[in-house]
Amino acid sequence: MSVDTQFHSLIFNSTGNVFYLPFGNILTTMFANFIHHSSTDGSTCIEEHRQIYSAIMAGNSDKARLASSTHLQAVKSKLPI
């Protein structure tokens, strides 16, 4: 499992969302495929991840949501159609 996949998996599992947790393995596989198709030359989007991490650690859900949305918008253009 790549560091990028571990980052996303850690966030996902840390939510404690009882609806999503049973689907952890499926979602981790989806994350891995998404990351594989959206990364460029092994890029792990360090700055975007740092912004998400910092917002989460600060307990600022609005900022974390915005940073996550910004990150997803930036990588969606890299996905195959």
C-alpha cells in the first residue's frame, strides 16, 4: 500500500462513520485505483494533503472540507474518461 493510499485510508478509518467503515476494504481499493490514475509520475499531492491534514488536526472541519474539495477538483482532470 502506497503512502498516499495509507493517508487516505487513515482519514477514512478515523472518521468513525459507522455506515462507511464496513466497506473499508472496498473503499481502500477504490482510493488506490483513483490515486493510481490521478497521480502524475508518482506524485502524492504533498501540499494538498498537508492542507487537509493541518485542517483536520486543527479541528477545523470547514477548512478540511474545503481543502479536500479543492484537492479533488485539482485531480479530477487527470482521471481517464
